[in-house]
Amino acid sequence: MSEQNRTIHTPDNQRGQMVTHEENAVPAAPAKRRTFLGYLALMGPAFVVGAWQFGPGNLTTAVQAGSRFDYTLVWVIAVSTVLMIFFTDMSVRLGIATPTSLITSIKEHLGKWIGILAGFGVFGITLMFSVGNAVGSGLGLSLIFGGSPVLWTVVCTAAVGFVLAFRNVYGIVEKALLVIVVLMGLAFIASTVVAQPDWYRSMEGMVPSLPPGSEILIVALVGTNFSINAAFYTSYGIKEHRRTRADYRDITLVDTIPGIVAPGIMTALVIMVAAAVLGKTGAEAGTINALASVFAPLAGPVGSMLFALGLSGAAFSSMIANATAGGTMLSDALGRGAKAGSPTARIVTGIILAFGLVITISFQSSPVGLIVIAQSLTVLIAPLLGVLLLTMSNKAAVMGNLRNRWWQNLFAAVGLVTILASSVRLITTLLG
């Protein structure tokens, strides 16, 4: 059967749906007229991705970047954010154009085993992210309430498990993460005001440079800020809302761009704060606690509390989004449903949460080093997901008028080269 006239089989009782090339090739639908509330209703999928992306691992690598290399690595965040927007946009268009979920579409057009491999690849990444989320949640809550970080990791994991037990999992997760992202933004802006960074030197940091000894940290920054697996998941949020081609322009303006730029700005602020409070003395922040404690002489306990609130919000939001995404996409790969509320997705979600908790308890001696290593390893799987997004976005039979333009392919190629170079650098570094 030709690709232009193919029967698409879905896992959700939509079997036999006929998809034709002519159907996808219709002219672009005119944008809808919306009220202010109508625009607000479009916000969600990219903010879920941003919340997943901006987790404790992201914070930890940003703190280390600022404390060890001053403002010189701010450019990594700027470049990563731009590339992240292009890959998220490809996933948004795939979510609109494909009649089924992304992994199911990959199975149909590129082969069953490629789709399954992608699902297990994302599952592997979420396992690694779960470690950083578990460690970070314990650290953040212990800074606020005191007590053992491990104890708070257990409490936070149980709380996330409770949230994910609700029937309308995705809707609850999306609303909760939107609120948390706003609160995190306010916390880190307040921290920046307290720290009073050197804005001129921050702008100088936008010029790319490679300070000696910064290679593995740059790989970690790329792995956490240019998160292809998070971009990959955006299509699932688009499918949950049943967005159409007429929504695409407005989604780009009110969801995709602000949802990805927000965590990029927060990460850059953390680098600047770390450079401002530790760069003057030449000290390094081996732990997040060390950075938070520096705020005490500047603004008393309130300064430390602001940073701890931001860390806790990042940990909690990333833990929710990471577990939900990993469970959903592995369930989809196994043909057990592409919804976060499917039984298989819930079981896998529980496995991801449990993995992060067990590893955190087992390696209490060096949590920050564990986060950096875990986040760096994500770039080993990301190239496959990037190639799949680019390949599917260029299929005319799938995308119709939402197919990639030449300039979108150009930025996608730059992104793939970046992630491949990071992977090669990580492998050579780990092999010595």
C-alpha cells in the first residue's frame, strides 16, 4: 500500500481510519479569532516540557557553571534554548498533523521496531532524569523544612505518586506545572535581585568560549537545556488537546516560544546568581546547599529560602512531568495506549519514580556528582530521537502543509550536530 493512501491503525479504537495525501495537503486553515482567555487556554504542552526540562539536574549544572566558570557559559543556555524551540515546534506540528500518537506514527511509517526503540530510549532517559529529580527534591525540601534530604525524597516521591493516581492525569499535571513554573520564575527573579549580578559581564558571556576543563559541564548543560526527549513529548500534549492546523500559529506564539524560553531564562539567572555570589571569592558550590547558604549574609534567611523554594518547585514539577512522559511513551511503544492514564502508563510511571528513589538512597555520598553524570548520559539517546523528529517532519504524506521548510531543516541539522558532538565528547571523556 502506498504511503499516500494508507490505513492507519491506532491503539485507541480508531482502527481503519483512512488518511490520504490529499487530506494532509489542504491549504493552511485561517487562524481563529480568540479572546484573551482563548489564548490562555492554548498554553500548556510546551510549559509541561519546560517544567520537565528545568529540573534539579539543570539547576545543579547551572550552579556549577556559574561558580566554576563565572559568566562565560551563559551562551550555552542561549544556543540550547533556540535549538530547543525548533525541535519542540517540529513535535507540535507532528502532534497536529498525525492522526495517531507520535510513536505509533513512527511505527506506521518507519517500522515497528524503530518506534519501540524510541519508546524504550525515552524510558531510559526518564530513568536517568528520575535520579536527579529525586535527589533535588530531597535537597530543596530539607533546605526549607530541615531534616534528612533522603527522608524528604521519600515524601516527595509519595506525593507525586498520589497526584499521578488521578484519572485525568495529564490535565491535572498540566495545570499544576503552569502554576509551579510561574512561582519558580518569581523565586529566581527575586534571587537574582538579591545577588546583584554583573549584567555587563553576563552579556559578554553570550559570546561562545570554551574555558579549560569546562567540556563535561558543557555537555551536561546541553543535555539538560536542549532536551530532545522533552521536545519529543510535546506532541502528546497537543494530541491530548486535539489541536488543529488552525491553532498552529497561536500555539507557537503563546505556548511553544514562551514555554521553552522561560526555563532558559531561569537557567541563565541561576548561572548569573552563582557567578555573582561565589565568583567574587573564587569558591565553588559543590552542593546546592552551599549556594543557598551564601544568600544568608546578603539577605538573611529569606534569600536562602527564595532559592530553596525555586529548587523545590523545579524538583517537584520535573518529577511529575518526567514520570508521566516516560510512562506514556513506553506504554505507546508497547501498543498499550498513548494516554497518561492507561494502566501500562501508570505502572511504568511507578517504576520510574521507584528507580529514582532507590538510586538516591543507594548513593547518598555524592548526590551532586550523580546528578551531573545522570544528566550527561541523556545525550547518548537523544540523537536517535532527534533524527526521528526530523525524518517524520519532512514526510509530505504525514505533514502536508506543515512539513519542514528549508530554514527549519537548517536549524534542526545544527541541533543534531550539536547533540552528536556532545555525545562523542561525553563518550571520549568517560573512556578517558
